[in-house]
Amino acid sequence: MLLANALISLPATLRYALGCVALALVYLLVGRLGLLLAVPPGFVTPIFPALGIAVAAVVLWGWPMLWGVLLGSTLLNISLGATTLSAISGPGVAIAVGIALGSTAQCALAGWAIKRWLGANNPLQDERSIFLWLLIAGPLTCLLSALNGPSVLWLGGVIDAEQWPFMAWTWWLGDSLGVMLAAPMVLMLFGKPAQLWRPRLLSVALPLLVSCAIMLFIFLRASAAQQERVRLEFEQQSGLVVQALEARLARYGTVLHAIERFFAASNFVSDQDFARFAEGMEQDYPDLTALSWNPLVQLYERPALEERLQGYFKGFQIREFDAQGLVRPASKRTHYVPVTYIYPLTGNERALGLDVSTEAVRNAALEYARDNGELAMSAPIELIQGDQRERGVLMFYPAYWAAPQALDAEQRALYLRGFAIAVVQISRLATATLAGYQASDFALLIEDRAAPALNVLFGDPDYRVPAYAEVFRQQTTVRFAGRELTVQLLPSDSFLQSQFDLQPWLLLTTGLLLSCLLGAFLLVITGRSQAVEAQVRERTFELTSVLNNAAEGIVIMDQHGQFLRANPAAKQLLGLTGEVQQVNLQSVLREVVNIVEFLNSGLDSRVEWAMRDLHHRPLDVEASLSSYLLPDGLRYLALLRDISSRKQIERMKREFVATVSHELRTPLTSIKGSLGLLAGGVGGELNQQAKQLIDISRANADRLVSLVNDILDIERLELGHKQLELVDHSVTELLSQALVLNGGYASSFNVSLRGDCAELNENVRVNVDAQALQQVLSNLISNAVKFSPEGDEVVLRGRLHGNRVHVAVVDHGPGIAAEFHPRIFAKFAQADSSDTRRRGGTGLGLSISKALIEAMGGEIGFTSREGQGSTFYFELPLARD
């Protein structure tokens, strides 16, 4: 935290500079680690995560990070081309900078495209954003670096044109996988907003790292198995090469031993005899430069020898090496070991007469052969045969005069006759040794490390192989003829290329591609989860706000009526102060009921509950009850509205109306009687104007009495005080009686009544209160008559519908407006109050009719269209037999 605050307090330029340096170091380190996965014999790495880190850094922190990418990539490529500072060259730096420019351009292009189409702080929560981000940053823009890098290497002469396509393909694949794997992890560590990215470290980054680690483990095991296979094969072939070398050296001993036997079998051997004996050996031993016979010549024997051989070889004389290594006539010494016979002579004339004992290297081998009586090989020397200076060795086999007994070291010197010598050119020896193998597969180095001067017999001691090929180096010590030869075999590039296949690389690439798909899938899953969680939090907040601020009480219960949650309004309503979960619905109901049945009976409807709060104060509550199913059981949601005040007002209203109605009936009766007496002339003859006023008063008194009676009827129905006498009656009789009773009223409006009950017979009976049913029929018929045009008719229709009787009153009046349909059966409901006053009515008839029909077990309803009339109907169940 202190470090972060310290960095924030730094100037922006310095912060960016430190950030670029840090990015460069991370790029260098991660790049080197990525290249450790390169499959031999090249740098074909299946993943390059450093580029993914660079792309994410540019997207998160902007364009200044490109300087860090350029610096890090340059340092990385320089470190690959030169292991030491002294090895850094101008062309190498140019190649490194060229490759770095391609990587930097790729990061710039990826950063621009992502910011342009997705935004720098996109949380990658949907499939489209995730797919586009990975596609742009990976396969699309990585084409730029993949085309640039191999092209720079080709122009710099590091690779040839044939290698370019494969290098470009693998470069693109490694960069793409590196970006798609590493960039999301950087976003999870440093992306904004942090609350969306950090939780993904466990759900996305960890599984991604585990999957990558598994694939890397499999890759390393496969690479190690392949490397071990190649190593064993190379070791086996190297062993065969060494065996071939030893066998070929041993053949020279066999040849020299044969020459020694040839001289041992003869007292005198001429040069022609030697030539005939050695003739043809060059065909069997093509790497053999020459065979010679070097006798031991005492000082006194020198003149005779030189004179004899001058007859065969003109100018022959014994010669020696001087201190500078030059050849000159031999000085006087006690003995000489000159070359007297040599085969083939052609090309080896310069060796005739040379005393081999005068040169230290040759003399050391000579003395070893003399003293041990066995084959001896010299250290490497420069051969003097021909005009070419060739490196080779001399092999000495001693020949002795016949002795009466076995010779010891001192006696061997006394009986020494001479030496059979083979001149071996090492380059021919190595070539002949490798003749049975693919010579281009090996880099052969033969050294005589004990040699005083020239210790390399064959090969390039400066030959170097890549570090990964050092494990294949095979080194063997061959002990032969008194010398210890160090034989090293190293694999060539062609051998490694022929032995190593791309199976581990393809395996890792496929695994990493699957890891990329896993990462993308996890990003999608976590993104969806975060989006859903955010939506759930938003909806939860909204619902909680609604719940807490709702004016109505809301209670959530389980299937046993146990309270699970209650909003503040419900707590206030029920007086809840403690834990809601400790309250049961039974504890707040005034009656004892079966909770399950009680809850199920109120579903999907508004019901009134008689309750009490926790202080035992009575409550009248209107409840809307619904249910929903959760995995752990059924839940009930109850919306509670306190209707205690409304109930109290309704009771007061009913009491007031009943009281007023009863109190009005007595004076109204008196007024109506008095008006009747006046109209009958008890008070004397009335003039026309007074008579009209009396008639008006009587009509209004009758209307007021009717209103009071209707009010009393509706109150009795609501309070249940009106007792109905249900008796079986014939439907046809009831309908016929209704036509008769209401015929006069219809005539007063010049409207006719017609019955339509053809489908009914006398056996169709209903269990009803005949007076109440006639009241209903009168209400329906009077309403139809009042709103029918003059001269029209009202039809009273009866039909049988299954086990129910359907009765309808049909008129052709103006109909009922659609907006009035919901209130048609309400108390005092009047569609047009002015028209009602003109036609008469209290507005209680339909309400009373509905209450009476429902009390008799029936249903009432209507259909109406404006301008086409109305049909009011009710249905009653048939009486049981």
C-alpha cells in the first residue's frame, strides 16, 4: 500500500518511465521462460506469453507502454543471439530491433482495435465481447508479428527461404496462444473495475493455470521421452563408430605384425621383395598412407647400407631432423633407424632415408615398441609424404633377431632388428570409419590429450552445438598401442532434425489451445454469473425497497403458516417487534382453523381475515394470498390491508341507514295517508292546480317509500336477516305470473311483454322463494320496460341448459355504456342519473336482484351493446327429485 501511494505521488512522466522499465524486465524474463519450451532443434515455442502481457499492459495503461514492449523485445532477442556482451554485433542488434518493432506494432494495433470497438475497461461479461477481445488481440493482430519476425531473420541470413513458412506459422501460433492465455490473467490482476475482475482469479485464472501446468507436465514428459530415445539411439550409433575405429586401428597392427613375420622368416629382404609383399594392401586399407621397413643400423653399417641402396634409390642417404624440425643429412651416431623400404614409393620419396629416431614424438613411440615388444603408436605428427602437410600418426611394430629364450626389456634392445612402420592419415582413417554410417549425422573429434604439441588428430575442436544438444555428447577413451585417444561424437543439426519430430510440440499446442477455449468458456460463465448477480442485486434492491416502503403489509410464510419474512408495514400492523420467524399465522388469527386448508382456500382471491395483533387487539384484514414453489418447499405470500376502519364505517352506515329508514317509514306512512285523504276530497273540493300538487306529492311519497323499502331489503340481505323460504316451483308458472304482474306497468310505457318458454314444461322446477324471484323478475322487467322505445316489446325467455334453468329479459333499448359495465350491480348505480330521474328508479334494484339470486344458489349477469339493447339473465339449478 505504501509503495502504491508512493508511486501515485510521483510525476506522471516518471511513473510511465518506471512502468516501461518494469514491463521490459517482465517481457525479458517471461520471454526467456517461454523459449525454454522450444522443441529442439529450433526455437519453435508453442506459447509466447510475454506478448500477451505486453498487449494487456498497452490496453490497461496506454500508449507509453509501447516503449517498454520495444525495449523488452529488443533485449530478449539480443540475449538469444549473443550469450556475452562481447558477442553482441551490429547485425545481431539490427535483427533484434527489427523483431522488436514488429512486436511493438502488433501491441499498438491490438490496443487501438480493442479500445476502438470494445473499450479499455470492458469487463468481458458477454460472449461477443470475450470472443472479439481474444480474436483481435490474438490471431488477428499476431499476424503482424508473425510475418515480421521470420522476414527479419530471413533478411538477416539466419534462416533460409524454405524455413520461412514453417517459422511464420509457428511464430503466429505461439504468439496467439500466448496472448489468449496471458492477457486475461493480467486483466484479472489489474483490470478495472476491480470488483468484476478480481473474483475471477479463483474461478478463471486458477483453473487456467492448472490446465496449463498439466499440459506443460505432459509436454515435458513427452519431450524428455523423445530426448531419451534420441540420446539412446545416438549413444548406440556412437558406440558402433568407436568400435569401428578400434577395429580399424587393430587391423594396422595385424598388417605390421605380418611384415614383422615376413622379415623374421628371411635373413635378407630386398626392396623388390618388400614391394611384392605389400602390394595390394592399399586396396584393403585405403586409409593407409604408407608401409615402411626401418632397420636398426649401426654406425659402422651406415656406409655399406647407403652404398647398397643408392643402387636402387639415387642419392639415398640417411637423414635426420634438426632442432628446427628440418630434414638434413644425419650426423654420426651409434645407430640409426632410417626408412629403407617404403610402399608405395610414389609420393613417399621424401621419406626415404629419414631416421625416425631423431624426432622426439616418433622416437617416443619407437622406444615404447622396442622396450615392450608390441605395437606402438606415435602422438599426432605432420606427415612429410608428398607436398601436402597432413596430420597423421606412425605405428611401430618391432622385429627382433632370433633369440634362444624369451627377451626382457634390456635384451629386446640388444636383439632389435628394426621396425615395421605404418603411416596412417587420420582424416582417411575417420572417413573410412564413418563409411558405414551417415557421416553428416556426426561431428567426430579425435584427440590425443597427452601429446606434447599437436593433440587433435581429427575434427574441429571449436565445434559447438546448441545447449539443448549437449546432453547427446558421447566421449570415449580408446587405449591403443600405448596411447589414450579421446573420441568425442556430437550430433549434427541434420541428425537432430531427422530424429526429433513435432509430436510434443503439437501435443502442447493442442493442449494450450484447449486451455484457451477453457479460459474463454470460464470467462463467459463468470461474466454471465456476474451479470446475473448484478441483475439479482438490482432486482433484490428494488423488491426490498418496494417491500419496505409498501403501504400494505406483506408476509411470507411456509406451508405450515410459519412467518419467514414481514415488511415494516406488516410488522406495524401485527405489532411484531421481535424475530418474525417466531410467529405463526395461527397465533394472530382469532379463530382456530386448519392452517393448510385455510391458506389454500384463499389462493388467487381476496379474502377477509379476522385477526388480532400480538397485543390481542382485534383486526379486520383484507388478504390477497398467492403461492410459489421453491426447492425447499411451498411458500405463501400474503398482502394484508387493514380494513378495520372500513368495517367500522360500514357498520355505522348500515346502522344509520336502518335507523333512518325505520324512522322515516312512520312519518312517510302518515304523509302518504294524509295526501290520499286530501286527494279523496276529505278536506273539500280541490281546484285543478292544488290537485296536481297533491298528485305530485303522492308520487314522490310513493317513491320515497319504495326507496326506504329497498334500503331495508338490501340491509337485511347483507346482514342475513332476510329469511328466504325455498320451495320447489314450476318455472313456467313463475314466468307466466311475472308476465301478468308486470303487464300493466309495461302498458303504461306503451311497451308489450312477451313470453318465450316453449322449451320448458311443467316438470321443470326450481327450488326458490317465489316472492323473492318475482321481485327479481319485476326489477329486471321494469328496467327493460323503462328503457325500451314506445311500441317495442320486452321478451321474457326461458331455456334449459343442462341441469340449470336460464332465464333472460331482453329489450331493444339504448343499451349500457361499456365503461358502466363493471358497476352495473353496485348499490345506487345509475348509468345516467338524469334519465333515471325521468324514468324513475332507486339504483338498488339490480343490487337486490343479484343478492337474491345468489342467495338462492344461482348466478346473474348481463350482455349489452350500445344502441342494440340489453339482455339481463340469471341461472338457477334444477330442483332435485
